[in-house]
Amino acid sequence: MQPLSDAVVSAVSARGSACSGGRLRAMDFDVVFSGVPITDLDTARDWYTRLIGRKPDIPVNETEDMWGLTDTAFLYIVHNPDRAGRSVVTMAVADLDASVAEAAGRGVRSGPIEQVGTAGRKALFTDPDGNEIALVQVNQPTSS
């Protein structure tokens, strides 16, 4: 997994202002769906339920479940054994320590919390198929 750079933190904080002054016009996105291919829906559903702290919000069909993370961001798992174990998803949380402790209390453990330069901190989780799910806490820029 690539570390967060200061540029990423600035871009996240600015919420898309990177192209606002240039010749390129950025696309406007209404909703983001991040998909994670898995080999066994029941096993993955259990693991993601324990990571997130609740059952899926939308049982899409017999091969797919979805959690609403925010009003405009969704994480879904989908049975696709040929692609399982190759995903990287990063989700920002307000309190990384609390989020990692809550997941651990539900039996889902991360690797060690790492400092990522001046950008913030991250904890890496690996699902049963080997997909990497990172929780990050992004440092807020300080006023000068």
C-alpha cells in the first residue's frame, strides 16, 4: 500500500479544488461505490460486519452485499473468486485509535498503527481473501 503524501492530504482537505483554477474541469461525482471481490460471501459478510460494526445495509443479491459508509460512499463485497484478494480500499475516520479498538473488540485486528509522514496515521486490515482495507486518520492542516 502506498503511503499518503502531503499532496493527498491537501487534496482531501480541499475537496477537489486541484483542477478548479486550471484548464481541466474535474468530473462531478454524486456517489462512490467501492467494490471488493471475495471468494465466499458468508465468510466475507461476517468479517466486514465485524469490521464495520453492523450488518450490510443493502443485501443487493445472492452474490453481493453493500454497506453505506456515508450519504455518498458505499462499500460492497461481491463474489468474484478470480479477482478476490487484489483490492485496496482506504477509508478515513475521525478517530483511528477508537475505530481500531472497536474493530478489535469485534474480533477484527489490524496491523500496527503507522505514522504516515505528516499526512496522518493508518491501520491496515487484511480480509480473509487478502484484500487490504486501510483506515486512516488524516491530519487537518494547521492555520498559519
